[in-house]
Amino acid sequence: MKSYWESPIVVIDVETTGHDPEHHRIIEIACVVIQGGEIVREFSELINPHQFIPPFIEQMTGISNVMTATAPEDKEIMPQVLEFLSMPNAIFAAHNVSFDWNFVQNSFRRLRLNIPLIPQLCTCKLARRILPLHLKKNVGAVASHFNIMIENRHRALGDAKATALFLLHFLEILENEHDIESVDELLRFQNKRIEQFHTSPAAIKRVETTLKSLPEEPGVYRMLDKDGNILYIGKAKSLRERVRGYFQPGAQHPQKIARMVKQVFNVEYETTGTELAALLLESKEIKRVKPQFNTASKKFRRFPFLRLSSQDEFPRLEWSSSIGTDGAEYFGPFRSGTLAREVVETVYKSFGLRQCTEVLQPSIEKQPCFYYQIKRCGAPCALIQSKEEYAKEVERARRFLSGSAGGLLTKLDEEMQSEAEALRFESAAMLRNRLNELKRLFDRRAEVSTSVTHNNTILIVEANPRDKSVEVFFIRSGKLAHQEIIGRKADTTKLLMKIEELYYADTTIPIDDRVHRMDPFEVDEIQIITSWIHRHNNSAHILYAEHKDLDQLIQEFVSVISHSHTKTIHKPGEYSQLEYIDQHYSP
């Protein structure tokens, strides 16, 4: 079953001259693509409708007849929208999807463009099935419920972006509370009969005292039955908000959660400082206790990786849905399996790594395969390429995956432009996606290892904005080695000694101790950490030990900690190469 985290969901919003898709026209359209749990592309354009915009629409949207008089024609814009909807496994999503789809479909029909057969997802239907009954279900109300600020309400991009952001919240809820994770299940759920179960007054009364004491801090909570058995373990950004949500008078839940709440007699909790710490503790506790109402495999989303079988005599590269315990190197994470496979294809085209899967037994009598003929492999199997020469190719590929593009990105850029000029737009789009993903992978402040099993990193995350405390995570060879909350006046002497102990031992040169074997618990920990970094790298400081001596790393660490005493932590702004590509080459 295809996961909805893998599929590109194209969230569309249209502003129009009226409500009738046959007689009225689009005046503005926006497309916001979400994939892998994040927004990956945005597009917005005004369109000349060649119709008068009524005053009430002009007043609501701020789009005037003067603005659209010089706007592009629909024949210029709608083919670009069609390209979004033609992405493999794409889903068309909107708030009240029939309205937006009918306008888009009629525009395609008038322009004699092919109307794609594409699944439709209505976020308004999802809202009716997920959110409390009393809450209004319009875009503004749903966005407000999730504390999402809408820039330019009733403009296409503002509404589409807000819809995309609360759709991501819906997908998390569906995965964790409804056990829904495939595209088919998601599409069926939106049309499912609405069945909500209320929390009983008796259940609320049993935990009333605990609910009053809950802090507004991140942490882990445990639901216990009358015998003290743990029914469920969860994490929260705000323990007060999350746990109280189960027991609000009139609160509605899906059947699974309602059955659990009915059995709860006590709630225990533990504050953790940050959401990442809560994720790590929650995962450990679920695996240790195995509560009745938890599904451990669904507690955090897995992003795909590239696997380099460096433990083999002649390593090969492939994409992998998760990190294994096989001693291979893993690079990433990537937004989706599709993009990971495209990067593998780029590496195969650019470096002479073998694509055959069998264990090689080189022999001069062996016939080289097709890939040798097209110069995609040096044929070590036939001893045309020596083991040492092949190892050099592997090292080149490793350096590339660690951020050393070596001109390859420029080459891909040129190929993309060439395909676009030749009107081969599908090929150009594929190259653009591959280029964007590589740019994201390489958009680092320094050339450092992206092998998660060879990753020596310090994360510094804001813990409590009121007292300016931060939480530090020391990652050694991809695994969590030390974790600590630092207050405003904390003595950091021991932490500086910990940096030396973990990353430098008896030398000022960073330790090189690539992990070759890990147990499943360590693998899960790495998955959680790398996935969290992937989604939150703009809300944390990430310090890399690679290419720094001990003094440099300590100076950088002390500077960040000192800065946190007077200011909220943020990652220094950079003009991302991804943004450059998107601005110049978005369809």
C-alpha cells in the first residue's frame, strides 16, 4: 500500500469571479505541494478572467479588475498547474475540493488540455471527521485551531498554504489515532460515516486532580487502568493541552481512543524539556512496556535513506526504507523513496559503481555486462577495473553524498535547462526534482558527512523560552551519547569536558569510529534523530565536529549557548540554494 507520506499532495486554492464553474472564471490560483511531511513546492499566479470582478469579491480578496487586466492568460498558467497534477501518484487536495476541482477541470476543458485522472482529497471532510463538533470547519477556524497564521487570507497562496499546514496535522492524527497510513485508507476515510464517541463524566472525574497539575511543557504521559497497568504512552509538545484534550467535557474521539479513555483511572507524566527528548523517551518506553493501545511502528515517520554496502568487497549503492544493522553506511534522510531512487540514478550515471546484485568473484573469463558497454561501470567482475580503482570510485561517490558535488550539480542544471528548451517538460521536471533534493542534501554550512552512522553532531534546541534554557544532544556516530538541559546560569565546564571526551579523546582531531553494527533499538533512535533534524533544522543549532579541531568546536558551542541567554535560538539565515533553484526553475 502506498503511504500518503510518499505521495505528492497538491493543495490547490482558487479565487474566482463567482460560484459557477461553467460561467465564472478563475482570477488567481495557487498550488502548494506537500510530501514527506513538509511543503516542498509553491506556485501562485493571477489570471486574466476577461470578466468583471464583482465588488464583494474584490473587497474580500483584494484582487481588483485593474490587477487582473494585465495578468497572464489562463492558457499560460493552467498548463503549469497541469504539470503539478501530472506528478506520479499525485493527489488533488482542497478545502471543499469539489469547488476548486470543478473550476480547474473546466479551465482544462476550455483550453483542450487533458484532464488528469487524479484522486481528490477534501480537507473540509477530514475536518468534520477529526476535529471537535463545536469547532467551525472553514479555513480560518481550522488554521486558528492549530495556531497557524494565515498570510493574506482569501488570497490563493495564503489559503492554500494554511490548508497544506493543517492537512499535515490531520495526517499525523490519522496515523497516530486512527491507524490510517495508506493513500487508499485516507481517501476512504474522508467519506466515512461520522462516528464520534464522547468521554464520559466518570472518566473525567477520575483524573480531575492530575489534569489541574499538568504543565505546559513537552513530555511523555502514561495512561493507567485501575490496576496500574499502562494502557497507552504518548508524547506532547504541551502536556497540559494534549492530555486535557482526552478528558474535556463533550470531547469526541475515534472508537480506539474512546475505548482507551474509558479504562483510564490515572495519568502519569514526565517533562522532558524538548519535543525531541519526548520523542526519544516515548519510543524507548513503548518498546519496553508494549502498551495495549500503542502501535510502536507508527510512532514516528520513517524517511528513506541511501545504503552504501561499504562492508562488501565491491560496495554498491541502493535506496533503503530504513537503517539496517548490517554494517553498511546510510546517507540521508530523503523526503521520499522516489527522490531517493532518483539520487541513486544520479550517482550511477556519474560514478562507476556496479548495479549488479550478486557477490562478485572477479575473473578474466567473465563477460562484462551491458553497463560496461554504456560506460556506467568499470567491470571489476571481469578484472578490467582493479579492486583499488573501484575503491576510488566508491570514495568519490561517498564524498559526493557527503556534500562534495564536484561540478555535478552544475551539470544537472544544464541538463534540466536543455530538456526544458527542447520542450521535454516531464524530463526537465524530473531533473529539477533531483536537483532540488541534492541541493537540500548539500545545503549545509560546511562540507560534513551525511552518513548517519558516521555522524558526530551537537544539537542545541530551545527548551523553555521563559528562562532561556536550552537542551543539548550530543550525537556520536549517529547515536545519542549525552543529553542535558542547560539553564541561564549553568556551569558548562563539565559539558566542555564531555565534548572532548566524546569527540576527540586524547587528540584534537575528531574521532573516526564509523559504527559497523547496531542493535534495533539504536537504529530506531537514529531514525528518530535524523527524521527530527530533517523536519526541524531551522529551529535548532546543529554543530558538526567534522573538519573542526577541539578549540573550534568548543568556541562555537560556547558562542551558541551564550547567545541563547539573551535571545531565542535560531539558525542563521542563509539564501538557500534550493530557494534559488525553485525561484528560477519552478514551473
